Amino acid sequence: MQCPGQDSRYWESEAIFEAKCPKCQHPIEFFKDDASRTCKSCGHRMLNPRIDFGCAAYCPHAAQCLGSLPDGLKDSAAKALKDRVAVEMKRYFGTDFKRIGHASKVAHYAEEINRTEQGDPAVVLICAYLHDIGIKEAEKKFNSSSAHYQHQEGPPVAREILSHLQADAALIEEVCDIIGHHHHPRAEETNNFKVLYDADLIVNLDEAQKESPSPQDHLQKIIDKSFLTETGRKVAAEALLKH
């Protein structure tokens, strides 16, 4: 069965439109399902400015439906999935605003660190939103939020969320693996893990500082020895040390 969004029988008048080429201003005709079109005047390849790419972020048939996608649209797919994961995380934690706030801050620092460290943005940000997703089950089953129980309970919950969103199988496996040991780095780790680890550490240290402040020299020692990336170390110093 063809996707209704791509079936021209369901299209309205807005499904075919013109957009000006950003290079030469020549009009380019687009169909709503065109990923991109080449300008007949100057040869510039332009992405469809109106394409609704949300479904392709999670649809398992996106590749067959839209064919070979430009990098710009692949980035849009990753962003759309990340946004859906953020919504699901907030829905899962409900009124537990402490957990929601923590995950959101980790995502903020993960995105900042990743600009330099160049991990996979989708994996990094999804891990940031879901890294503590096992806490709820850990507290329910064991009355504990210890790392051991988080690592045990987090992956099944993350897998359920990502499977519901029809995320790619390889992405699900990597995210669940990272969540399943995110407090305990292995001897060899991916950039994706390192970025998540450093972002989480920054937020944990910041939260600890607000509850029970440590001297600046003590914080400096932790920053010097505990971070896995140079960027994480730099961001931590900017966030935690008084200059």
C-alpha cells in the first residue's frame, strides 16, 4: 500500500508549487514529495523547502518511499526523531520535573560538546534524553536509583520507546548499550558514549554543587581527571568554575 502522503490521488492544489532558486532566483517547480530539484537556469540543486519529513524520521519504509535522500533531509530525520524522544521522555516521567530537567540539561550540554567531538547527533541526543530512563523502574522494584539498577532497568524501557517510534534497529541497539553502562566507561568507548558521559557528569556536578558546594580547587581536580573529552573538560570548567 502506498503512503497516502505520497499518493497523488490525495493531493490538493498546494501539492505542486514553485520556489525561487537561492542562487539565481529562477523559478523551480516542485511536487510535494520531491526531495530536491535542479535549477534549469544555473544547475543548483535545491532542497524542497516545504517537504514534510516528520514521518520519515520513524517510518521503516522511508528509504523506499523517498529514495536516496540528501544529507540535509537525513539531518531533518534525525532531528525529528530526537524531538519525538524528548516528548516521550517527558510523558514517561510525567510530573517528575527533577528527572525531566536533568535529562534536558544533559541534552543541552551533549549538543554543545558534540559540536566539536563530532559524534552521531541522533545517538548522542537520544541517549541524553533517555540515559536515566531506568530510574523509575529501579525505584519501583528495588527502592534504589543506584547505577547498577539504572543500567539494568534502563535499556528495556528505552527499547520500548524507540521501538514504538519505529527507530532504526542499529540505533536502538547502540542507545540501549550506552544506557546500560552509562555510569561506567569501558576501556574503549565511542565518541557517542564519551559525549553523553561528559554531559551527564557536568550536570551531576552542577547539581551536587547546588546541594553541597565544594571548593573550587576540588572541582578543578575532578574536571582534570574525570572527563573523557577535551571539549567536555572545557565546557565543565566554563560551567562550574567561578572565573
